[in-house]
Amino acid sequence: MKEEKDISRLIGKSDGMTVPEGYFASFAARMADSLEPNSLEESAHAAPRPQSFWHRIRPYVYLAAMFAGVWCMLKMFTIFTSNPTDGFSPSPVLAEALGNEIFVTDYLIDDLDQWDLMDEMMENGVEVRTLFSNFYETDPDQYQSL
């Protein structure tokens, strides 16, 4: 069997990141020399710059834009969610047409299928033999058992 080797002895404990001797001793002095003089101390004694017209009214323009945006958003919500009968005056002709069951069945209800139509015709007295012969153009005697 192979001997287990200690990896830390093979690689070493140094990660290669070292700081030169005395680096932090003079760090603060070198950093202060590389920076510009403090502009805050100088500007405290200087006269304030006059503000332009835009700088004075900018907050009010932003506020007005915000309110205009909210108003437009609410207007769009009311347009899309409003009742479709708003601004619609009821017509007596339309009311009479919607009250007529035949008109509603013929023109408004479009989900009737063939079997519903046959059931309705049979309820109104149409014979099954005649019904099938008219639909499928075959001999009505073929359906005598129906």
C-alpha cells in the first residue's frame, strides 16, 4: 500500500499573499498625500451658487407629471372596466327583438348543434323518418324501426 502523504507538507502553508514590511506604518501618510485637499472645508466658506430656474421648479414638475400619470392610468382602468351600456339609450325596437324568443334563438344563440336542432324539431311535431330522410337524403322506409 502507498503511504498517505500530508498535502500541507507537499504544497506548503504559504498562499503567496504577503505584505511588505512596514507597509501599513506609513500607509495613512501616503494616502493623505495622494488625495486632493478637502473641498468640503473650502466650499463651506465660499458663497453659495445661485440656482437656475429649472432647479427651483424641478420638484413641482415631477410632482405634476406623477399626478398626470396616475390620472391617465385611472382613466384607462375606467375605460376598460366600464359597463358596455354606458351612453347607450335603450331602443324599443331592440327591446322587442330581444324579447322575441325566435329572434334570440335564430340570431343570437350560435351554439346549437345538429342534435339540439333535431330535438327541437321533434318536439314541434316533425316525424323522425322525415327528419332523417331530409337530412341524409335516403329512403325514409329504412328508418321504420325508429
